[in-house]
Amino acid sequence: MQSNPNTYDALEVGQSNTIQRTITAEDVQLFADLTGDDNPIHISAEAAAQTRFGQPIVHGVFLLGIISKALGRDFPGPGCVAVNISAKFLRPVPVGSEISVEVRVAEKIEKYRHIKMKTYVYLGKKMCVAGEATLIPPGEGAV
């Protein structure tokens, strides 16, 4: 196994990474099945058509899960541990949309050797989720 080079010492404020993902109706249904959150606004086109959004929208917590994936698998990647994740949901993401998730190093907290990351979800150029995460970055020898 290779170690992750994105250690506390190696990470720099301003570094970022962006991933894209299309969220399908099947993804949303699976999330609803796993969590039990089967609110019709997420899984029923008929019910969602009667709402202000007019169509099914992705669970906000599902979007946080994709942010978690971006942090834990992509950047800083394997070996990091989330201490805190917070977010504001600014606009809905319709089911079937392609999103971009950006994570950016915002601050290094020397006292605890933690990294504060800014996190964003975009639909096209429109920001849908804005938040931050505090992480214990990968250590030397982490997977």
C-alpha cells in the first residue's frame, strides 16, 4: 500500500479538488431505502410536481455524503477523518442532475494539526450547497 502524500505538512491553503457526479433516480431511491427517508419530494414525480420545486429533488444529506466521499477518497483522500462537517442548503438539486463538488483547503490549525476545508456543491455555475469541514488529515503511512 502507498501512503497518502496529503499530510498536514504537505497540504497548503488554497489547494483544491473538484469532482463531478450525476445523481440518478436510482441513486436517490437507494438512499431513501437505506435511510428510510422516503419523503415523496425526493422519490415521487407526481408528489414533487405539486411542490414549489415541480420535480423530485436530491436529499440534502445525500449531497453531504458526496462531499464526504470527495474528502475521504479524492482530496485530501484516504486516511483523513472528519471532525466536523456543516453546510447550508442554498438551492435544490433536481434528481438526474450532474453536480460538481469542490473542496478547498481554507486553513491549517496548527494547535490540533487539523485542516479546515471549504466545501461546495454546484449545479452548473449555481452554488447549491456551501459549507466547511474540519479534518484530521492523512498521517504519514496512511493508506
